[in-house]
Amino acid sequence: MTLAASDLALYAVAVLILFLTPGPVWVALLARAMSGGFQAAWPLALGVAIGDAVWPILAILGVSWVVNEIDGIMTTLRYVAAVLFLVMGGLLIMRAGNALGSDGRLTRPGMWAGFVAGILVILGNPKAILFYMGVLPGFFDLMQVTLIDVTAIVMVSIVTPLLGNLILASFINKARAFLQAPHAVLLINRISGGLLIAMGLVISFV
């Protein structure tokens, strides 16, 4: 393996920060954990982990090179992501009174439904797309990585958010009674919507 342990550790920290940023995965995980507890949420976390392997593999295979070679693509993607965050945040605030987990598309019962929802939500997550396509190449020289290096990068990309999502699902499961209270729902939705809008503004001006 040509990668230093310190490089992988720094990358793991970046992936952790990505996980801690509110986004579609948090909304989906919250919805399933609220509707069916940890048992309903862990298959979604597993699906997200599998989807998390797709973006770094694509970046390593050269998609990042294509993006960097085409002038303006990253700028366009950044503003598209910013708009998506702003829209999601605005909608969340406008629907702040809606019960958490009321989206039937995310709360369909069954392990398979949760697993598929996890894959779909991460593959369509603009936050993940921007990170892996735009940031990953800055951590490693993708032209020099070996198969073992690629495996290590992908494993970090999978394990870090998987552990975070499982811990989050467990916490939500224990706090379901509080989180189902109307005042708590209103507060959480408003805070989450505000964070999404803030993230959209940060992306716009960075």
C-alpha cells in the first residue's frame, strides 16, 4: 500500500465531517427510525454504506479527471447543490409541523425497502456527489494508487458513515417518544431546515 496511515486518517475525518453535515441521508434515517425504530433504520444505513462505495470508485476510475478538464463543471455542480440545499431547507421549514417520518416513500416497512431507500438516497445526494468528485482527488494522487490503496479508500468511505448512521439510528430509537412530540417536531424541522439553508449559502460563496 502506498498510502500513509495519516493520509487515510485525514480522509476519514473529512468523511466524518461530510456525515455530520445535515442532508438527505439524515432525513431518510430519521424518517425510518421514527416510524419503525432501529430495526427499520439499520437496513437503510447499510444501503447508504453500499452506495457510499460507488462515488469514490467512480472518482478513482477517472470521473474526477473528466470533471476537472471540463471548464465550469464543478462551479455548475456547486451552484446546483447550493440551490438543492436551499430548496430542501425552505420546504422543511414550511412543513415544520409535519410529523417526522411521515414520508411514506422512506418509511415503507421491510428490510429490502429500507436497503433500497438507502442506496437511492445516497446516489442522489448532491453533498456526496460534490465531495467525492471534487474533494477526494485532493487527498490522494489517484493516478498512483494501487488496488490495495483503492480498497482502503473505499473501506474508509463505507465504514465511517456506516458507524455514524448506526449510532444516530440508535439514538433516535431511544428518543422516539420525545421526537414525536409536536413541539419537538416543529423545533427539529426548523433547525434542520435552517442548517440546510446555511449549508446552501456556504456552498454558494465558498
